[in-house]
Amino acid sequence: MSSDFGAKKPRRSSPVAMIVPVLVVVLIIGAGGAMWMVQQKSKAAEAASWHMSGPPCPVASPSEFAAATSGSEAHTVEIDGVKMARTSGEANCGEAPNLSGGAAIPVCKFTDPTTLDVTIGAGHVYYLTRSAPVTVSIAGGKPNCVLGG
């Protein structure tokens, strides 16, 4: 006659005990994926709100710009070290998400700037927008200005 004198028999794992941890992991991954998708849709919506389309702004020489702004007071906004001076209208500036994963893109929308001086470092780009709404973005250290936008 054999006796185990208190030795424990190996317990079988119940199917529920094996399934619950797997379900928890699947739920965590699913929730993380859902959150990521919501963030991407939010970024896309914000980028679309800053969308730029339209013909390029007319560029002016320094002398043309000086003649067009003679006696006018400049209103300046600055974003990420870039100064944008206009002679009229309102400005709304912000940063559009870069959907390719890079740094956010500085963008300004102007209602009616008439003239616009974009200063990046020591360089200037002058635009004669002739009272049209414009949108200016700065990518790669260079301004991009479009009428409308």
C-alpha cells in the first residue's frame, strides 16, 4: 500500500485561468491601438484646418516693398523665431502637425495683410498680397506663402 503522506498532486490549470491573461493582454493592446487611431485622426483634422492651397503670393523686391509700405505702420507676429510684419489685417498663428512625423510646422493665416515681410534669421522675403487673405508656413527654414489658403 502506498501512501503519499501529504504530498500534493500537481494541479491542472483550468481553461479559464489560461484564457483570462490572454484576454487582458488583447484588451490592453486594443485600447492602445484605439487611442493611437483617435490621436492620428485628431492630428489629421488639425492639419486640415491649416491646409494651404492657392496660387503663390507675389514676391516683391526690397525697393518695391519699401515703396508699397512707405508711411505704413507694421504689425508684427513672431512664431518659432520667424517674424512676419504686415501693414493691415489680422493674423492667426499656430503649429500644424507634421503628418510625416517630423516637427510641427509653424503657420500663420492673415486676413488682409496688403504687404508682408517674412524674416527668418538675417533673410527677408517680401510679398505684395494686395489685400488678399494669405497663409504662410515655414518648412525647412523657408517660407511658403499662398493666396487664400
